[in-house]
Amino acid sequence: VEGNTSLPSRLQSLSELPWFDCWMQRLRTEKKSVHTIRAYTVTARTLSTTSLPGESPLDWEQVKNISVRDFHSRVDPNRGRMDAWLNSIGELKPATINARIAASSHLLQWVGHTVPDWIQRPNRSRSLPRTLGRNELGRVRTAATRSEDPLAQPVVTILLDTGLR
């Protein structure tokens, strides 16, 4: 299946060069941190080495050396690689999935593709509020006792005694 999109004009001069080196140069030009580059590389590796049915698998060293033109075709989101890759990272935590999607979005946009609308980022799981220490609980009870509001002490007592945070 031939893709409908062509290589952006800004990448035409790089079309026969290895995509990974060109993209790394772009990340350095954008002054991405070493940690961001490492995280983006993990995403690029897992996305680009994801095999489609009937396709012979390529290892990372092979994929890294694909030309920009061939890589543009390989990661075309309309070919199903993005779907397969998203399925493979589905068990990760929401924050990790969001970071991987952000990295893949950067890569796709660099190579001239738009990120599909159907990609949904998972909601971040909200952490529970911190529990109060013994001193803090004492201060809350004292403040409720001294409050001018007659309901403050009974409400605070009920909340604290039932374990609500």
C-alpha cells in the first residue's frame, strides 16, 4: 500500500540519509535534554521496530539505518503500525503512555505526518491525598474546637473518625 503523503520539502535534501541520525540532530537543535532524547529514542525504537502482519521483523540497527524517505513510508499512521504499537504499550502506566505518545507525535510531525485524531491519551491516575500526622490531626481538632462555627467540631470529628481525608 503506497502512502498518500509525500516527504515534506524541508526533508527532501535529507531523503537518502539515515533517519535516526537526522532526527537526533533535530532533537539536539531543539535543545532537548539528554533525558528527553533517551525517552524519545525508546519510543522511536519500539514504534519503528513494531512489525505488521506479513512483514519480516527488523531489529533496531536495521531500522536506524533506513533512509528518511523509507522511514516516512514505514511510520505512516494510516498503515497500522501506530495501532499495533499503541496496543503493545497498553499495559504501561498512564503517565508513561502519555510520554510515549508525546514522543511519537514529535517523531511523526518531524517526518511529515500528522498525529491521528483517534489517538486518545489515558487519564492520569490521581494520587490520594497525603494523610495527616499526629500533630497535624491535633491542630485540626483544636482549630475545630476553637471555631465560632458550632458545626465545625462535630463535622471534623465525624470526618476524622470515619477515616475520610
